[in-house]
Amino acid sequence: MLTISREDYLAMIAHCIDGLPDEACGLLAGDPATGRVEACYPTGNAARSATLYEVEPRDHLRADRDAESRGGEIIGVFHSHTHTDAYPSPTDVEQAPDPSWHYVLVSLRHPDPAVRSFSIKGGRIEEEPVAVVDLAER
């Protein structure tokens, strides 16, 4: 399960909307043992594409360093699908860099964004629940 604060959840969606017409992306940091997100890092999309994302390397480095300074680590990545559902594409599966990460998709296909999270291990996709909580509950 992925647990994320309402503030980080909304920031993630806002970043994806702001990235239109291209896909937007970012990183999530926290505790890998619990799946609790402690920080959301919107990043640039180096691919600058409506069908592909690539986290800007400098943004990734900054997020990684900040997460470590807080005692956490990168536990996942999020990106938007501008015209398709929130489900990993074959490209998403092929490019999934870490089997322990949470892969969060924000679909902007419909007026209300849809957010889903997945585990991708060895090409196998499994959906996991997303709990959106108030900061005090995180």
C-alpha cells in the first residue's frame, strides 16, 4: 500500500496538470518498509513528450539528496498519462528501474484525474491501494 498526505497527493496532480500537453513526472520519498510518502518532488520531464517521461537527472539527484538528508529514500515515481487510463504502458513496464518502487500513474484522460499505484516486478504489474491521509495521520 502507498500512503500519501492529501497535500502531496494534490501537489502531484497539480504538477501533472501543469505539465500538459506533455507528460509530467516526479519522485516520491519516504520509508520503503511502510510505503509512507514523506516528500513529493515534482521534476522536469527530460523527454518533453506527451507519450513518454524521463525524470530530469539533476532533479533526481536533488530529490535523492534531500530525501537522504531527511532520513528517507526514493520509494517511487509518478507520471501522468495525458490521453490514456492510469495503467502502466508497455514502455512504463520496460523502463521500471526498481522492483521495490511504487509506480504511480495520474490519468488526465477525463476531467477528474484518476490516480493509481502499481508494483512492477519482472514485467508483472500489480495494483496496490493508495491511502490519502491528512498530514497528522501520515
